[in-house]
Amino acid sequence: MLKKAVTSFTAACLIMTLPPANIGSAAPQKDKPFHLKDSTLKNRTIEGDLVITPAAGKDITLENVTVEGKTLIKGDAPDTLQLTDSELKSLSVEGPGHLSTITVSGDSVVEQTFLEGNVLLEENEITSEGFQDVTVSASNVKTKNADLKGEFDTIETTGKKGEAQVELDGIAERLELNTLSSVSLLPDGVVKELHVSKAGEGSAIDGEGSIEKATLEGAIVWNGKETSEASSIVTPWTLVWNDEFNEDEIDRDKWTFDIGNGYTDANGTFISGWGNNEKQYYTDRPENARTEDGKLLITAKKENYQGYGYTSSRLKTKGLFSKTYGKFEMKASLPVGKGYWPAFWMLPEDDRYGGWAASGEIDILEAQGSNPGEAIGTLHYGESWPNNKYTGDHYSFEDGSTIADEHVYSVEWEPGEIRWYVDGKLRQTQNNWYSKGTGNAANFTYPAPFDQSFHMLLNLAIGGNFDGEPTEETMFPQSMDVDYVRVYDLTGRPYQTPELPEFEQAPLPDDAKQPLEDGNLMYNTGFDGEWEDVDGIPGVENTDYWYFLTVPDFGGKANVSLDQIEGRNFAKVDVEEPGSQPYSVQLIQDVSLGKGRYYRVSFDAKSTGSRKVNVKVGGGEARGYSAYSNSESFSLKDGVESYEMVFQMTEENDLAARVEFNLGLSKLPVWLGNIRMEEIPPVEVDPDASKPELPTGNLIYNGTFDQGFPDRLLYWHLLGSGEALGVDPEERVFSAKPSSETDEAGLVQKGIQLKGLNEYELTFDGVAESGRDIQVEMRSKNGEEVYATETIPLSADWESHDMTFTMPDVTDLESQLVIDLGGSTDEVKIDNLFLKKKAGPPGTNVIQNGSFDSDLEFWANYIHYDAGAGISSEDGQAKISIGNEGNEPWSVQLFQEGLKLKPGVEYTLSFDASSTVDRTMEVTIENAAYTRYLSEVAQLGGEMTHYEYTFTPPVGEDTSLKFLIGKTTSGSPIGAHDVVIDNVELK
């Protein structure tokens, strides 16, 4: 509700606008009361009083009416009084024994309301203050009751005889009990401040609503129990944001809309169906989202719109309201029918820890229209998709209720714990999650990612992966009807301090699948046996204990066979259609896992080129396919390599857990063999061990001071001690403030891998309380030899700094970074340390066999069906004989894969080339997703010509150098010709 105040300045301005004769003179003669004679009054200003008697009728309407005096309802009150766009200074209702309903809507204000009777006050589609202050008089007549629905400033009870009866189904800023009172506080009722005077002693308050603050001058009866302690009736939660949807339209200061059928990801790729194969087009039209009768209606319609068969709406508070920790609540009824997917959920305001779901998602409520007896609450976290994880629970309604009935769904979110409630009853509690960045060695400091601001979303999706497609029986249109959304802060006690969850090992029952003699929990991993009464993959011998799935809903299509590599059987999966998800194609075996235990999954694999596979250990359908391990991605190459992953089982025992090899998203085949899963001792991190570079190319671990619980200093050692050294949990930078100039203060990281004659660059951000120097050194493992040292001046502003050095002719894989912050009492802060290799020893070539002295070893080629060409090695050169260059530049290719490049390092590609016919040749360096870090066009002619190009890759990953010798930029065909390439170097 919009609340307005008249300031002293405004009042002064109003006085100045009065005619001079009215200032300081006697009061003017009072106007005669206006007696309402008809049931409807419109467009009228009444300077005096308005009197409404039974003669006006039983149903009264005031529209665009202003009453500057009092509005008095005398005698037998009307059944209804509707105020639309009207302003009343004072409204008094006396004596009705029957129920009289008074409703305000539109731009209506009733400053003071006095009630002595059986009256319902109700706000509906209001755009102004509505009812402000309400006074309820005590009475000896039990049928006289004040039923208040809306948002009110002050509700006061007065009188000396009898009892004042109040029922609150809304929000009151203040409730004052100044006489014996009986208050019914409905579940949706909120009293922000209660004051019970001595005259209100003995009053009774009953109900499931909440009181945020209370002052008791005498004892009251609270839900049947006498108390004089305010703390016994006060909730710890204080309302800080709400939308009761009583306005005549959606409040655009609180909600914004997502429009369309998808979004553009960080790489600029449009993701249709919102990543879930959803079928609706979201709009902000009133047909799909509007307020009506005090509710938000999100309506899904079956219609052709913008090329889609359904429309609906998705509202969010992003950019308008977000919060870290608190209670988030919605009261709503939801549509029923196959394909409906209503949700009340939260996303991070900023993706602080990386793309979805590394930065988290809180699903307060999701429901499947085909399963109306259940509601679902879920957390999404872990790493960025597809290496994400989710955990949650389904909860069933009681007494035959369904999602079509009104229910209150909420979460209470504290540091390290999130609790789900339905209708005030605790349904599940979670405290076990994590977040890990793509370039991190360890998880972000717990309770990340759920330690940052999240905004709310309300939406009604149609179809998709969650509940499937609508059927002919699904009714359209239907709406998600939201009565209110409220957000509370915890003010009655401090938020809890997070504690890193620990898990004791649980025993496994006798019927669990037992390990083999060699400890392997998986059977028939050599694909060489068959057992009675054990199923395998239909039509494929020696695959007992395995099953193979393709998921048509996600476009997967593949087949499996057995193939021998070096005398060992491998499962070979040929992919016809890779589908839209990693799990579109799956090879699976079930195992038994015990809570709290650590496991290692290892396997050998290959493909015909660079592609990824996703490996996950998780639950089956009964467990909601939840993940027990990371969903780990592994990059395969054209050659058998070994891979492994380690995880702790933190969920309850699962005797039918699934080890999934998810092989979708790529058409390249996959060979899998030598598969093992075994229980291992608990894994402990040695922070000082030799540490290979991170995927980002950084040789410093936790250079952002956001890993390690609880101090955020994993992999670091402190020089010195005391509270002046550490990481502030909010600012998340390292700071040091020595108490004296002689105090030792600084940081050390051990186990840094430095190689002889390599050039390195260290960068970091720093600031000092005032200008001062710090000392940075690279030392040997024992600290006795200094490989590099530099004094770096810091200023009073955050600035980036760098230090470049070349290692002597010695390799030290356990060297130390030492940062000395002593010598001054000025506070120093540093962050974002990054140590990268700039260049290897002079003359190192990343390309193998670039002179083609070993024929075409390390090189591969591709000739599309629309081209005709032959590729060979002659006289130490690559020769490409082209009869038909095809329809695309990539129709004929010579390439080398698996080139490991350093991020941020400048490279030079050089080669010699010629062609018997003048033509162009495209030269690219790109990753497996065809993202190009170098893209040039070389003009070839009859003479052997030298070409050079420089580039700097932004990330460190496997890349390929490709010579694209198909269609030329000037057009084709150009006739038969030969292209020669030699002396390829990448340095």
C-alpha cells in the first residue's frame, strides 16, 4: 500500500494558499449535512458532513466523491458501501447487527474509521492509501465484530463497556488495545507493533498470524495461555518487503518481466525454451499477468503467439529487490493438469561464483500439474552447467488437499541452513551444498553460493523437461493465483553462524551390492562375462549389469557395441543424434553407496577427436535423479587415456545408486573400458603440495581469498599473527595492519611450479592506507634461494600491479611466493593474485612435426562429401591435391589437435605455403566449440611465401590449428590444383 505523509512544509504551503480573511479569523459557519438519498453518488465534493441512512438503499456506491467533513452511517447500515476513487476524512459506522461490508478501491483514502457494529473493511485493487487509522469500540453485543482485510496504519480499540472484537486478515503497522479486546489474528495477519495498555489488560489474542514487536502493560491471553512477557508472543521475523496485490495493476516498482521463450547466455548463444525445453512465450500482457480481487493472476493460454503455441508470464524482482538471508513466503493456488509447471523461486542478483548453477538457485516451490498432490523444494549448486548438482524433496499434502487449494509456501534462509515450510509446517532442511568456480582448485568458502543476494521469480511454464507436454485433457486457460508475496528479516535473534557439515560413515545392510575381491564396486567392467538371472544391454553380449539409455525427449539416438583395443574389450557408443543434454545418451550401472564414505571412479576412454563426456554418480527416479558426486566433464582425445574423479557420499545410503556415463552433445563416438569404482580413505588436501596450474593458467591457488572454511585462506600461510591479519568475509580481500613497524606481517604460498628459463608474470590488485611499499619474492622450496624479488609501491587507491621475471636454469616445482607486508603500521589490502607463464624457453614450438619430417604424424585431415582431395607428405612438406574444393571453406582441412595454450600469452603462428592456382586459405585456431582465437585468410600463389600471425587466447584450453582449404573467399570452383604447406611453428 502506498503511504503518504503531509510534511510541515506542505502544511505551510497549504496555509499560504488560503484567503487572507480566513487566517486568524473566526471559524466560518458550518455547512449543513448532506443526506444521501440515492444509492449512487458520483463526482461530488461535500464540504460538510455526509449522512447515510437506510433511505439511501442497501447497496451504496461513492465514486469520485470527496467528503471534507464526517461521513456518518446512521440507523440500519447498508449491506455494502463501495468507495471508488473517493476521499473521506472520517467514516463512522454505528449499530448494525447484520454484516455491513465497506470496500475501498482505486485512488481511495479513508483517513479515520470508527466502528461500532458488525463491519467488514476490505481493500481491493487499491492505488492509494485506502484505510488508514481504524478505531473499534467495545460493546456488550457479541455480534459486533470488526473484520479487517488490507493494510492499515493504526488499529485501536477503545470503550469502557463490553469487549472490542477484531479480526485481522492483513497487515497493521500498529495495534493498540486500550480496552478489553478479543483479537483473531488469521494466518495471513501481521502486526508490526502491538501496544497493550493497562486498560487492555486481560485481552485475548488468538490465531496463527505474527506479531513483530510488542509492549505489554498488563497480562494478556495469547493462544489460550496467559502471559505478561512480550518475548513470548513476538515472532523473530520482521516484514521488510511485501506485495499484497491489492492494487488495480501490477506494481512495476516491485516487479519486472522476462519476455520471450529463452535467454542469451554469457557466450552470446540464444538458449530457447529457457534451457528446459519449455513451450510458452512469456509476455507482460494483462491477458497473461494482472491483478484481480486482491490477487496476482499468472494465466497460461493456448494460443498462437510469436510462433509459439502457448503464452504465460514470468515476473521477477531483479534490479528492484534482492536480499541475503531471510524468510520468503508466498500464498497461492496453482493450476492442475499435465504440462503445467508453476514455480516460486530465487536466483542470485549477480552470478558471483560463475554461471548457473555455480552461483546457486533456491526453488521455494515447484509443482507438476500432473501430480497435484505434491509440492517440491530444491537447491541447485555446484559448478557451472553441466557440472552442476541439485538436492531437494517432494512433500505430500495432507487430508486430500492439492496444489489447486490455497497454501502458504516459504523458506527460512540462514547462513548454512535453508528450511522449507508448507502452511507453517517444516517439510525439509538442507545444510549441505557447495560452489566451485571453473578455475578454482577448491570449493568457495561455505556457505557459498547461498551467501549472496537473491531476487525472487514467479512464473507458470508450459511443457518442458519437468512435467512433460500438455495432453488433450489439459485445460486452458488456467491461472496461478497469488494472494501475496512477503519477505522478512530475522530481527528477534542473530542469524546463526554457519558450520561446515560433517558426515559420519553409515553401515551398509547385508543386501547391498558388495565389492569384488579387488575392491571394485562395479561388475563386468571388462565386458567379458555373462551371468544367469542378470540382464545386460539387449542385443549386445557380455554386457550383463549394464544398461544403455537414449532419451528421445532430449533428442538422443545412439547404439552400443563391443570393440577391442590392445586386447581389451571396450564398450563403443556410436552417436547418431547427440541431443540437447549430456544425458541424452547414457551408459549406466547401479552400485550401493553408504553415507559419509569416499569413493573413486576411474576409467579409460577415447574418441576419434576432441569431445567431452560427463560422468555423474546419483540417485534414480525414486531419489529424483539427484547427484551424489559432481557432474564431472572429461575431455577425450584420439587415443586411450585414463580419467578419475573422487567424491564423498553425503546423502542417505542408496543401494541402487547410478554411475552414469553421459555421452550426449557430440556425435563423435566414445570407447569406455577398465571402469572401476572403489571406496577409498577420507581425502585430505595438502595445501603445500606441488600444485599444477589451474585451468585458467594461474599458478597461484586461491588468489581471490574466497576458498577455505572459515578463514578463506586455504593454500596460504600467514607471516605474523593477530586480528590485524586476515580476510574480511564481506569485502573478501586480504588485509594486514601491523601494530608496529617491527611486526612481522605477510603471506606465503608453497608448492608453486616454476620451470627453468620460463618467463612468468605475477599480477595483483593492491591498496594501502597511505602510500607505502611492499616486498614480493619468489623463493626456492627451502626458502634459501631467491629467484625473483621486487619492491612494489602501493597508493591509497586500488590499482593493478605486475611483476615479470625469468626463472634461472633450474626447475623448482615446490617454490614459494612470499609477500612481506611489514615495515609500516599502515593497513594494506591485496586481492586477485595471478601468476602465469608468459613464455617457455626460447624457441619452443607448440606444433609437433611442423616440418613434416615424420610424414603426417600428429596431423589429421578431413574431406567433406562435397569435396574431392588427397593429402600426403612429399619431400618433407604437406601436399594437398584438390580436384574439387567443395561448398564450404572447411570442406577440405589439414589440422592438428590438442594444442595446449596459455591464457593471456601472446603467440605467433608462422608457416610457409604455396598453391599452383592463386587462391585463399583460411587459417584458424579454435576450441572444441569452434570458438576462434585466430582467424586469418592467407592469399596463396605459385611462390612459396612465409606467413606470420599473432594472437592472445583469453583462456587456457585445448585448441586446434586448422588450415581450411575448401571453398575460397573469391568463389569456386577454381579447378584442380595443389597446395603445399611447410615449416609450421606456433611459439
